Amino acid sequence: MSLRDTAKGIAIRAGVLTVGGVVVGAWLFSVAAKAASGLVKTFAALFLLAVGAGVATWEVKKVQRRLAL
């Protein structure tokens, strides 16, 4: 076993680990992006629901004040 063989083995292992790291990193990023997309959609829906509830409450209060007079 020579120094060249050792260096070649280290280079091959480093290459395999690099490719594996890129693949796993891309997969994790994909999963995280999908989760974030779902959370953004959920928060947007909740915000719109809250705005709608606020407008409905405001309208009901307006009608109640008009009927109370």
C-alpha cells in the first residue's frame, strides 16, 4: 500500500460523502419547503378567516346599534 493508494481512497470516500451530502441536503430542503408552504397557506387562511369574522362582527354591531335606536 502506497501513499498514492491511500490518497486515492480518501478522495473516493470524500467524493461519495459529498454526493451523499448534496442528495440528503436537497431532500431535506425539499421537505422543509413543502412544510413551510403548508404553514404559509394555513396562516393565510386563518388570517382571512379572522378578517372575515371581524367584518361580520362589525356589521352585526352596526345593525344592533341601528335597531336599538
